[in-house]
Amino acid sequence: MTTLDIDTVQAFLLVAELQGFTRAAEALGTTQAAISMKLQRLETVLGKRLVERSPRAVRLTADGAAFLHHARALIEVHERALSGERPARQLLTLGISDHAAGPELVPLLERLHAMASQLALAVTIGFSRAVLDAYDTGELDAVIVRQEGSRRGGEKLTEDEFGWFAAKRFVWPRGDALPLATLAPPCGVRALAVRALDKAGVPWTESFVGGGVTAVVAAALAGLAIAPLVRRIAPPGLVDIGPAHKLPKLGTSKVMLHSKVSDPAKLAALRTLAATFRSVAATA
């Protein structure tokens, strides 16, 4: 009787979802060669080629795409069976900086749910400083934040470039102070933008203060003001007007993952999280 090995199916799922052997290996805490061997074993058992490999990309074959649904269902049933043996689900508490939580947030949650359904998730979105304070006091297991100040350590997920974003129809009358849309202090991105403007001698005024990046983006889309944002987060409809108006460059910022967890299930979930974030950020 032919049987499927859960580890090989999970490796296939990660290769398919993250579109590469390297990201899948990062998520499982193993090597690219080990992932390749697992996939080969699965293809041998099924008697089908599941992926097409090339130096630049990994694509599912027709058989691979057809097997994907069954693979997801198998992993979900497997995770439910395992969690049923435990008296209570473990809680993974995660804090994410508002300026770091871009388009990656949805696939992050999808992958965490699919690959670590035995964990309950508690996700907090807020200022980098606030989530770091909660992390330092032990309230959060892990945080995804922008690197600010003297704090070092952590795992780099991506490096973002900032810009001055406004609606396409936005007009900045000559002689007027630059109208800004920002988060309230102590937002690090706000502080970065204000320092750059002051150093360049550009007069500015705070036209809109939002309680979250979503509100700041809405104000910029409505044409109320200019928002300092990273390119990865800026939605369609906003354009970087910095070069046209000779505004000072804001530079780049690293997004870091900090974690103290030692539990194997939580560590595996965070490896999946890191690999997914890198994969989505690379295509944003």
C-alpha cells in the first residue's frame, strides 16, 4: 500500500506557496537540498512531476496544481488530529509595526494558519516603540518592527525605501508650507520625515494626523496632504512626488523580526512567517 509522508507534503506546500526551494528551506529550518530530496520522494510516490525547476523560478506543473488542493486538505486534517491530542492550544503573540504591516499581512496570516493551525494567534498592530516595549516586558513572543535607534540584533526581513506619496491630482501651491499626513508622535517615520524637511529648510505643516497607516493613506488618496511612506505599502493611486518637487530623500529602513521563543511549534511558525514575509516583499 502506498502512503504519503506528511513531511514531504508539507515541503511541497511550502515550495508551491513561497515559489522557491530557498524560502521553503528557511520556513522549515532546513537546507535547500533537503527540500529537493523530499519533493523528489513525493514525486516518486505519486508517479508524477509536481514542479518545473529553473534557475529563476519554480512553477507547478498541471499535476502539481491538481495535487495542491489535496495537499492542503491533508495538512489541515493532520494538524487538527495533532491539536486534538492536546488539552489546549498554545498562543503565539505577535506585534507588528504599523509602517511594516504592508501587503504581507494577509499571506502571513494565511500561511501561519495553514502550517501552524495548532497555534492560536494574537496579533497587535501599533507603533514600533510600543510593540517593542511590550516585547521587552514579555507581553509579546515576537515583533516585526522597523530598526530604530540603538537596538541591534534580530533577523532582517527586508529593507524598504521611503518616498513622499500623494494623489496624482494633488497640487502643492508655490510658497505654501508642505502639508503632511502622518501618524502621531512617537512615530519613527514621522520623526524621520520632519528631520529631513527641517534639515533641508522646507517649511511644513501637519494637515492630517491619523491613528494608523490606513488613515494616513486615505488622507493622501483624498488629496489632503503628502504622506511619507515606504514604496511597498503605498497603494495604487499614490505617486512619489519627491523628485518632482526636489524634496529631501528619506533613505531606507530595515524591517526586523525579534523573537525570544524556544517552543518548537512557535519557532516553526516564526520560520514560516519570516520566509513568507521575504517572499511577498520581494515581489511587492
